[in-house]
Amino acid sequence: MEEVIYRGRKFTLVRRARQIGGRVVWGEYLVHPGAVAVLAVNGDSVLLVKQFRGALGQWTLEVPAGTLEPGENPLEAAVREMVEETGYRPLRLEHLIDLYPTPGVSNELIRIYYTDALEYVGVGDRDPGEADMEVVQVKPAELLEMVDRGEIRDGKTIVAALVAWRRGLLATSGGAR
């Protein structure tokens, strides 16, 4: 059994029942269309976006990311989000990992990609809430240090950085991957 409590622009809040030990147990969950994120290396720097997150009431540094439109191909969404948020179009994308950031409350799946092949095409049409977003470039070693110091607390960014580092995709000294 499922009941829609609220239908929003980016997610739906549902009340869902399931049987546990002969009892009906209800829970509330966010049904989400999914999202994409891109760890983008531009020369010897990683592209991040600084944006205000209303749910936190503060600014965050994150990899470029966004919600899928209904029926949208995740690779196309990743390209769209990169252009909208950074002005860079990825010329190729490599799948890094899929992540359920909050499986206790949502079915959101974030597909995380990597690119080191970019062309600058200019910032695209950002959502009104992203008008004050800034592009920030940091060295890969600094990104990892920021994660380690707790300065970056966004889960998708942490996972993207650590998976890319583990796979040898982030040069942390001397230039070679």
C-alpha cells in the first residue's frame, strides 16, 4: 500500500506500508527521479561549485550535480549539468560509481561520473536558485585534504573524490595520474 502525501518539483513524499512479522508497518519516504554528479578535472585542478544549500542554511563546495528530468538519459543529464553549472562540456564521461545517499528516507540514486576532457562553452541557463553559484578550482591533493579536514561534507563529493583517488584518476603529486 502506498499513499502520496506531497508531490513536489524534485521529489514525491509517500507513505508506504509493508508486512513485518504479521504486522503492517508504515514509513514515509521520498521518491526521487535520480541524479547525476561529475568529478571533472580541468588540467591540474578539480572543478567544484560553491552554492547555497537552503536545507542546511549554508554554502557548500560540491562536484557539479543535478536531478534527472523525467525520462532523461543520465549521461545527457551529466553533460547538461556541467554546462549549466560550470560552463564546461565534458567530451567524454567515465562512470565512477552509483550511490544511494540516504537509503533510510529516499530511493534517490546518484550516478557519479569522471572526466578529464573538457571544452569551455560558457555557463548555461542555471536554475534561479543557482544564480549566485561560483565555480571553484582546487588541486586534487587539496580536495582530498579538504575531505580529510571535514571542510567538504557533501556525500557525493566525498565519494567521488575517494573513488577517483583510489582508481588513480587524481594526481596528488608530481603530475601523473
